[in-house]
Amino acid sequence: MAQSSRIGEPGRVRADARRNRERVLTAARAVFAEHGIDAPMATVARRAGVGVATLYRHFPTRDALVRGAYERQMRTCAHALTDALAEPDPWRGFKRLVETVCELQREERGFPAAFAAAFPDGTAGEAEAREQAERGLAALVRRAQAAGALRADFRPSDLAVILLAHCGLVTALPDDCAASRRLVAYLLQSLRADRADEPLPPPSSLSLSSLPLRRPGPQQP
């Protein structure tokens, strides 16, 4: 009997580890939504009901925790861009991409900062994925403009401005889905080539990787 118990122990340990990991991720999303992605790691551990050492075993850095907490949303964004580029109608692809990212901003209040954050300990693969996404967005913009659907003076940096504007709304009115959808519709209509009666001012120097969406203040341990 003792031997049988020892044989089963590794499986129970792995199951406990998986449960702890999921509890940490659930707690992280809740804490980040309330306090921003710079919230203390100890706060996440307390919310999850685990020790700080357990949290760090699963996520040795804050950025690893942020990536883990919003992995599904990041994958959704990547798939949305791929689908947009494959869409025969460039405007429909562009429109759906903007709507998808804004939906994610609305669903998870901590996600906008995670989406914009430049992870200092990110891998070469992550940097390559970010560059590939920016190239894909630029290609999508060119296709929509060539089709005569997207105004000619739109620049990829303008998407960062749109996401900042929408982030402000969902931060102030987190439960008002109607306001979110209406703002996105207004913004998309303003980007149509047939609505470009007057030229825009020069574009911003913002990029998707430089959105200032982290809360101010020093990093917490």
C-alpha cells in the first residue's frame, strides 16, 4: 500500500501545481484589472491564496506573469491579424481586427497595458513576433488603402491612438458595452476613405510597442 501511494504521488503533485498555476493566473487578472500590471506580486499571491515562493516558482518575473495572464488574449490578437490579412475584403479585415482588439480591451481591463507592454526579459521569438505583427498591420493598411476603402492619410501609428482612446473609455466605464461599441463604430467610420473630406494633422510617433498604458509610479516587487 505504501508503495502504491508513493507511485501516485508525482501525479498529485503535478495536479496541485497546475491548480496553483491557474489560481495565480486568475488572481493576477483580477489584481491587474483593479490596480494595473505594476501591482505588487505579493498582492497577487495573497489573492490566489498561495505563498509568494509558489508564485515565483511558476512565474519568476512580473513580465512572465503578465504574459501568462493574458496568453489567450495575445493569441486571439495574433489570429485576428492573420485572419484580417487573409480576408479578401481589406476593409472588412481591418475593421474586424480593430473590433477584436477593442473587444479584448473591454473584456479584460488589465489587457490594454499588457498588450502595449515591452517586456524587458522577452525572448528573441517574442521580439520577432512583435515585429511580424507590425509588418502585418502595415501590409493590411496598405491593402485597405489600395482598395480605396481606408483613408490615404491613415498610418499604422493611428491604431495606437485609437486603442488609447478606447482604453480611456473602458477604464472610465468598464461596464458600458454600448458606449464602447459606439465609440469603435464612430472611429471606424471616420477612417473610411469616403469620409476623408479634410486632411488630418501629422501622424503621431506612437507605435503599438510604445503605448503609455502602464500606471505611473515605481515598480513594486
